[in-house]
Amino acid sequence: MRSFPGSPRVLCGAIVQVDPDSPLSRLVVFQYNPDRMTRSLQPRATASGRASDARRTTGAPVETVTMTVEVDAADQMEQGDPVAAVGIAPQLAALEMLLYPSTAQVVANAALLAVGTLEIVPPESPLAVLVWGPGRAVPVRIQSFGITEHAFTPDLFPTRASVDLSAQVLSYDDLPVGSPGYALFLVHQVMKEAMAVVAGVSGAVSAVTGTVAG
């Protein structure tokens, strides 16, 4: 994707899965940043019904993030990139693999079943982190993908697609204390608290000086 000379460098959003056994295969960098991100926050309120608990919360709100990611192989095909022969299939596969357990885990569990193991722990997916600039890197659980493929190569590999992505942000209420995601969300909340303080100070100064926009 070309840009105008002198235009500011734009950081790319990404989804990173923290997996010591596969450090590269599940790094998904957005080719084009989504134009819009929708965030919904649902408070975790107590359900006691007592007046004394009306303002109590049981933890961080449940936050859901939705966005549409565009993937296009036009630039790569124009530049003669050999990988473009399969269109955007690799990029779509990287996104979809965020939802799959590893083949090694599936085979290992099948072997345990074959020898009569009574209880098998479901495989645990690596920790997924949504990175949206330096001020926002949060652990997430992918809830759904909706993929619309728009164009294809002669061999029917997709060359352009839109991916509707929905994910739940995982807070310290959803993760064990020793998880890297637990600490990551704490850092995220501390940065948010700092931003809120800045907004409060700025609002107070504006109110005193009479510079609040009408």
C-alpha cells in the first residue's frame, strides 16, 4: 500500500499469540488497519439487590471488541511476490489458526484415548494479545470470525477478503495470577487510569480558565 511522501509512519495493529513452541506461526500483523473499532463494556455488578451494594463491582467490566480487517494481495501480485501465487490464503490461515488447537495436542490426546485414559484435559490455546498501538495491548479470547472472500486466482485461492472479528478482552478476573495476561491487563488499566487523571486535570483547568468549548 503506497503512501504520500512525508506522511507520518502508521503503526500496524496485530494479534500475537504467546506460544513458546511456535513463536512465528501465530503472529498476525494487520495489512491494513481497520477504519473502525467498536468496543462495548458491560459492568460486573453484584446481584445481591441490597441498597448498600448498589455501587459495588465484582471486577473489571466485560469488554468486547469488534472490527473488520481487510486483506488484499494486489500489491504483492503487482510486485511479483511468489507467495502471492496462493493469494491471501496464508494470511487467512494465520487468522483462523487463532481458533485451532495445535495438531500435536490433538494427536497426543487421541493417543491417550487409545490407551484408555479416562480423563483428558482439553487443550489450552496460547494466550492471544491484541496490539493496537503502544497504549493498548490487551489479552483477548477470539469469539468469532466472519470471512467474506471477494476475489480469486485462477486456482481459486482468495486474493481479497474482509474478516469480521469479535474478541473478548480478558482481565485479571478471567486469568490466573501467574499468567502474563494478568500482568498485561493490570498495566493496561494503570495506563487508562493515568489517561483519566489527565482528562480530569485538563477539564478542571478549562473550567477555571473558561476555555471549555461551547
